[in-house]
Amino acid sequence: MRVEVTALTDAQTDSKKEEQLVVFQLDGQTYGVDIARVYEIIRVESITMVPKAPKFVEGVIKLRGSIIPIIDLRKRFGMKPAESTASSRIMVVEMGGTTVGMIVDAVTEVLRVSQSDIEPPPPVVSGVDSSYLRGIALWQGRLIILLDLERILGQKERQQLQRAEEELAAVKPA
């Protein structure tokens, strides 16, 4: 009995590797993040303001007994502000070892994208600093800007958030 073994080329194996993305809208652009980093997606609810927080931090919410800082991605990226709509959502994600909620205009879908369809980011994309990006995916003729969640908050901003959360926890009864 003869068994024929076919070796796959690098291009063939890369095309079989896929990433699953949560896709969302922000100021008319399509963005995506790795689904493994998304804990849940909730409707925008009442947010408690936090003193001394960075300008793009809307405040905090209590979610299943945990206090979660909420950032407005429009503000973080220097985009024009927008009112919350029925489509607005908070994506609860893991970002730099911290659980954070990100306000987005709408969460639209979950996609599987081949890694071969992901290109490195250009220096500037739709006004978003390329340091926040990890790539651009071309999926069925659409461009999806892939965010690098580790880079959205810098070390200084994480420390500010931590201090603000600690102050809030000290003031509010458990």
C-alpha cells in the first residue's frame, strides 16, 4: 500500500490560518478586535464619572460585582463626539491586563478572516494613529481596521485609571 504525502506550501498553510474578529463601527469606519479578547458586549448603561481620569474615560460601571472603567474610543482616537444611539454598545475587553469597556457606535458581526488577508497598517488610517493598529484586513471587498488593544492605553493612562478606580472604591460603600 502506497500513501502519498502532499506537503503544503507556506502560502497554503497561511491561508488556512484564520482569526475570528468582533467587528464594530466607529465614526463610519469598520474596526475589528480578536474575539478571544472580548468578554461580552452590552448596551450602554448609566456610567459613573471618575475624578482625575484621562479625558477619554467616561467613567465606570458595575458589572457582575466588578468595577469596569469605560473608555470612549471616539475620544481616544480624537474623533468628533457622538450621542449614544440604540445601536451603541460597550465591548468589555481585556486590554493590557485590565478589563475595560469600550464604547463603540455599533457591533455589527463576528467574522473569520484568513491571516493571509491581513496587511500591516499604513502610517495613518482615517485619522487614527497607526500605533493603535495591528493591521488591515481585506474581507469580501471590505477593509477592516484591526486594533491592537495592548497599545490603546499607555502605561501612564493605565496607572491613572488604577488610581481613579482605587479612589472610587475607597469612597463608595461595598
